[in-house]
Amino acid sequence: MYLESVAMPNTMEALRDDSCDSDDSVNEKTSFTLLIQQHQTKLYNFIYRYTRNRQDAEDLTQDTFVKAFKNFHRYDSKYPFASWLYTIGRRTVYNHYRSVRRTEPMEFDIADESERPDGALERQDSRNSVWESAKKLKNEFREVLVLKYIEDLSILEIANVLGKTQSNIKILLFRARNQLKKIHKN
């Protein structure tokens, strides 16, 4: 996996520099290492959809994990870790683009995900066709569809990531699906 060789060692090196060697710290780092391994590919793909640049996505993924580690004491375990992490990732991307003051608008792209389920060739072609149609949707609609159907987040998790209510997410999904049907039929 490309991130294990690039982002993982640098992230863990950064985490080692800012921590002490107590038993609690070792257990926390071990637990966090497992969380990194579990979420790094999906988080990288999520961030890549914003940046469309491999190097930026790797750097911002690493920054996200470092921020998450430093603020792990703020994480509320009654909520899914993934939604908390994606929120940090999304804000990290926004802050990055704000700081570099890019002139082109930031868009959320539907990149080819690395974890596609195996299936019949016809189903794959159909899926590709639908996601090609989704690229024509408004950014807000694409983002909510990707979080729901590619990242497989729940309505609550999507609401947490995007900072919206569950009702608002349901409305966005409804509207996005309807727009996608119209576009895909043409």
C-alpha cells in the first residue's frame, strides 16, 4: 500500500517526537497506530478527492493524523472515530487551501477508489457510468453521495463530518439522488 511507505512512517515519527515514554503513552500510541492502519487508505482517498494531487493528499493525510493524535483527548468515544477523523481531515484540507490562497475553486472530485468490490463487468460499467454522471452534480451533492456510498458512512456520521443536521443530510441525499437520476438518464 502506497501510504504505508510514505505517510505512516512520517506520521509515527512526528507522533514519537511529541510524546513521553510512560506506559499510558505507549498504549495510546499502539492504539492510535492501529487506528491509523485501519483508516489511512480511506482517509487518503477522501482527501485526494479534494486535492486531486497525490503529494498534497499524502501531506494532508499525515497532518490529519498528527492533529487527531494531539487532540485525541477531545474525542468522544460514543461517536464513531471515522466521522471525527473525517471532520479533522476536511477542515485540514479547507485550512490548507485557505492558507495557500489558491485562485481556482476547490472541488470535491470522485476519484477512482482503490477498494472496489469485485463484481460482474456489467455492474462495474454501470457504476462507473453513474459516478461519471455524478461528476456533473453540484459539489455539495457529490460530497454527500461519496460519503454515503463510497465511504459508507451513516447519516449521523455524514452530518458530523459536514457540520449539518441529520435532516439536512437526508434532504441533500434526496436532492442529489434526484439530480443524479435526471443527469444519468440523459
